[in-house]
Amino acid sequence: MAVLKARSVLVTGSNRGIGLEIVRQLLEKKNHAEKIFATCRDPEGPGAQNLRNLAAKHPEVEIIQLDTSDPSSIRNAAARVSERLKGTGLNLLINNAAIVNEKSLDSETPEGMAEVYKTNVIGPFVACQAFLPLLKKAAQESPQKGMSCSKAAIVNISSEGGSITHVLMWETIPALSYRCSKAALNMLTKCQSLGYATDEILCIALHPGWVQTDMGSAQATLPANVSVRDIHPCRL
């Protein structure tokens, strides 16, 4: 498989779980990206200590505040990234940040549904809009033919829980709003793949499995390092 050769990567929700592991594994690669923008909601908070420790050892990692539920925060992050890239494009945007609640058809509320959609669907949508000029620039600058994660790509971390054909673990974890949000994210990804095809921006959704993170729980089947190793964009 092709090796990832992106000069710049941005990962949302990088302070823990899958996002933090993606940043770790990006750094382990030979000839890794020159700039890795690791974003999270509260870079100075206790929940970002592991990310700060990682960034302290790797100057190519820059932590940027980005709250995917806040469009103004996303736009501010895009402006900062544009400034830091100094006229070059962004090769790879990984929309990883997400939230979940496990409420059922009977217990979910309109407010709970809206909160999950705001982060899991609207957030990636706004992020793609905000970073699109940088992605287009990367695609235009690249000498590569066709599409790839090394050239210009949007990777949306989805879930098989959003599959309409295979409603994964419905009996044990209803998680109504999460499932609906991931189904919507899958459709958003399809629309992006059609809308940005002429720009040669690759748009894909990935299922990381049921991962042992704060969100996935200790009962999950996959350690984060195994999940990321198997879904890692450099393996595409």
C-alpha cells in the first residue's frame, strides 16, 4: 500500500482516545508530516495533558483550540492553520471529534439529539467548509495524479453503528442520536466526495471498530493502537 507523504495533517479531538493515537502513530512514520495540527476543545485543561506531553517532545505538533460544536471556534482554527502554513495547503483533514449518549428511542430528547448532531455532523461539515481553501490549495500544488491522502483528503471517522443495513449492537447499546448522527455523517461524506471530485479531494468515511476509549468504554473489543493501525490513512 502507498505510504502517507502528506506535508500537513489536522486531527480534531486529539486530546484522547483515537485522535491522540492517530497523532502518535503519525509521528512514528518515517518522513512524517512537517506539520501536525492537533486540535481539541480545551488545550490547557487536564484532559489535554497527554497531548501536551506529546507535543513537548515533537516540535512538528502544534496544539490548536477547536471546538467542533462552535462554528466560530472552527473558523478561528482555520485562520490560525492558514497562517502557520504560510501559503501552502493542508493535505489531510481528519474529522475525529465526536460525542455519544446511549439513550434509547424512549429516553432520547430533542435537546440531546441536537447536541450530538451539532458535534458529530455539523462540526465536520463546518470544518470542511472552513479548511476547504487549504485543501484545494494542497490539491492544486501536488504533482500527483488522481486522489490520495498524501495529496488532499477529508477523512471522517464514522461508525458501523450508523449503518442502516447492519445496526451494530442495537440490543446492548441503543445510542439513538449517535447512530443517527453517524448515518448523517456517512451521507455528508458521500456528498463531499461528489462535490469535491473535480478538485481531486479524496473524501472517505472510516469505521474504527469498537475501541477501548473513554467514549467506547473498557468493554470494547479493540485497543486504540490496534484500531488506528488498521484504519490509518497512510494505509490507503
